[in-house]
Amino acid sequence: MRTTITKLSNVFKEAVLQGVQNVIKEEQLFADNLSKNEAYKMYGRSNVDRWLKEKLVSISNTGKKGMIDRQRLEQVAACSNRFSYLMACERK
């Protein structure tokens, strides 16, 4: 019973997230791309620089030059990518 409720909860959660993404895209509430400076303001300079270094996100060389895809940036930010962090004793 509990697993059924959990599965149903996850289905509703995904449906809501997809619906929100569709509305944002259709109504053009946010730009599709962010400048590097805007990304720094939203997610922090160290995070954005690390994601760029690890090639989790990239700066576009086509279309609007120097822009980062907002959707990809949000995906990376939402994922736990702590595997690349160093412990304090390992940093130099």
C-alpha cells in the first residue's frame, strides 16, 4: 500500500513539474538562455565555474554567443553533483 502511494505521489510530482515547464515555455516567462553573470547571481560563481570546468554546462558559441542554456543549468543545479567536491583536508 505504501509503495503504491509513493509511486502515485511521484507521478503527480512529475506531472506538476512538467506542467510548470510547459507553461513557462509557452508563456515565455523566462529567457531560454542566461549570461554567465546571471548564472553567477542565481547559482553562485564557484558552482557555475565548477560546472563549466566539469563540462556539465557549456557556454554557447552559436546563436546568442556567451550564453548558457537555462534548462540545462537548472537540471545540473537540481542534481546532486557533490561527487566532485573535495573535502577540506584535500583542498590546497
